Amino acid sequence: MIHIVSAWASQNRLVLGQQKVNEKSNEITAISKLLQVLDLKGAAVSIDAMGCQTEIAAQIVAQQGDYVLALKGNQGNLHQDVQQLFDHARRQNFRGIEHDFYQTQEQGHGRQENRRYWVMGNTEYLIGAENWAKLTTIGCVESQRQVGDKITSEKRY
């Protein structure tokens, strides 16, 4: 089986490039190789949690792009710190905390999904923030999905 990492221009529904993941390697090295062949100047690059690495963020910035990386437990202290910061801000109803908020509601195919988005620029006090090139904003997405009588909820950072 071939394992491939792809770069998409999602708005145009176009594959920009692909890189095979070597058998004795992982997606992280393949992502770096793929980014090398792309013109990232002025681009916003989004990558799932596997690509949430300081070296990948630095490479994107060095190639004059910006990044949006999914943050999960693979970044231990930073993930916990961001989670705690948003939990605190929400308990305070973001009172006195500069932030932006957006909400969407979608319905179709027998399900209803509500998403709430928060972003804030309080990054200077995050544990390890100095290791992330051009880290200026953190975000939280809270999704609530209802299918029939079943409701599920998820938070992503």
C-alpha cells in the first residue's frame, strides 16, 4: 500500500502536489519535502495534528506563508495551556479578553451541526510559544452535531 501526503487548493478543488511517505519514515518528513516544492508566498497552509510541528511551522514562515495547525496532545504542554486559556476565557465570558467570535449552523442529510469559533491573540504567555515561528493567534472550534436524538460535542484547537 502506498501512503501519500497531498497538498490541496481546497477552494479550487485542485491537488497542488503529492509526496510519497517512505516506508521507514512518517508523514512529518513527507510534509516537509512537499512544502519545499510549493510556492507558499502569501498562502495560508492548514495541516492536521500530525503536521503540528515547530519545524514545519518555521518552514512555512521561511517560505513566506502563514499556517493554521490542528493542535492536539502531540504538543503536550502547549495543548494543555491553550485549552486552559480558552476554558478560563469562556468562564469569564471573554470579559476583558480581546477575541473574535463566529458561529455557523448547517442542516442537511438528517443532521444539524452548530459550530462556534473563537480566536484570540494571547500567545506570548503560552508555554513554549517562543518555539513557534510567528505564532500570533490561537483558536478554538466547538462543534455540536445532532443526528436524530443523538447529540455529540467536540472541541478542537
